[in-house]
Amino acid sequence: MRIARFSIDGNVAFGAVEGSTAPGAEGELVLDIIKGIPFADFELSGTKVPLSKVRLLPPVLPNKVVAIGRNYAEHAAELGNEVPDAPITFFKPSTSVVGPGDPITYPSFSQDLHHEAELAVVIGRMCREVPKERVKDVILGYTCANDVTARDVQQREKQWARAKGFDSSCPLGPWIETELDPADLTIQCTVNGEQRQLGRTSDMVRSIEELIVHITEAMTLLPGDVILTGTPAGVGPLNVGDEVAVTIEGIGTLTNKVIKRG
């Protein structure tokens, strides 16, 4: 099931996305409004609205986004780094999250903004110290993410809070796919239609199971929390006016435009 969060007539709701996004598919996508929230038992209301009549929002508003650095060997190498002995974890605040179609605001303190296409894991239930064999039980689904990074600030300040945590630095969307095997999916990033990144989740140094075990050894994850699993090689600059799109096989495409900070 594809679960979207959206607004219509000033109201916010979740809905199940119906219809095909495959090239050449006929018919418009519609949303069957959900009774309740997707983190508990819910029903479909049968009330349907066309996707074109709503504004898609970030599919979740996470309490926290836990991100993983250097989880693809080729990406680590392209920036002159080695694969770490243990996963590098960092936070992106909830205020960094924006949805599909929302602008990425170029931060005034950077001159080198980069895209980083990533598979995002959405947590479905409160969990702590999750054993590897139980990881699937705590996952609601998967969505596309862009770990937008002020690369010059990251290199200059050595820690990543400002470089990766500024407002609008975490686009998520367009929806959550709940029925997906994430083991070997294509991840692609384009800027103005030109391919920049192309990789596969099978190239991750550490699997999603390993990452969730590692993270929950230290902290409790809450329903709606998001884990960013790392980016493949090919990261590069974004400029004001650029349109950046992250496409993940089996999920869809997340598109955002870069604007100047007003």
C-alpha cells in the first residue's frame, strides 16, 4: 500500500494512493481517505479524491530523523573518505523536513549545496533494542529522501548539525510504500533532467537490519521517525533554480526546486 499525507480544503489527512504510476498507465491517481492514522489499525473510508486536487505533504512529521553517513563505499571514496568501522549516525531536526514540491531554500551561509538521494525507512511502532530478526516488525514502509548538504560547511565545521540540519534540508516523499523489499532497489537522482546519481540499495555497506539494530541499541525510535540509509556515489552541486528529483524503484519520485533564501 502507498500511504500519502495531504491537505485539502485546509484539512490534513492520510490516504491510500490508488492507481498506477507506471509509464503509459491510464487513469488518474486517487486517494482513499484513511480513517485514523497509519501507525495503528485503520480502515479505508471509501471517500476518494483525485491526487490532482490535493497538496501532498511530507508523508510523516518525524520526531527525529536519524541519518547514516558513508554507507556506500563509492560515495565515501568520492569525497576522500574511508568506510567507517561503525555506522556514522547524525540527526536532522524535524524542522528540516519538507514534502514533495516544496522548495529547498539555499542557505545563506553556504556556497556549495549538494544533493544526496537516499532510501528512507519510516518506523511504524515504538521500539528499542530491536533484534535483527524483529526489524521488519517495526518498519511501516519506505519513502524517498534527499539529504541536502551544505558541503563547504560540513568540511569546515567538522560536525554536521548546520551542514545537514538547516530548514528544508530533508525533503521526503511522495508517499510511503508499505509493501516493498528494499534489498536491491535502483536509486536515481536527476538535476534539471540530467542524471547525477545511479546506484542500488544492494551496494549499502550495512543493511537496514544492521542499521536499526545499531541505532536502537542507543535510543528509542517512535512511530513516524525516519532513518536515512546513506547515498550512492555521484553527489554534486545544486544551484538556485535547479529542479532536483530522487527516484527509487518501487516507490516513486520526489521532486523539489531550489530557491534563494528570502
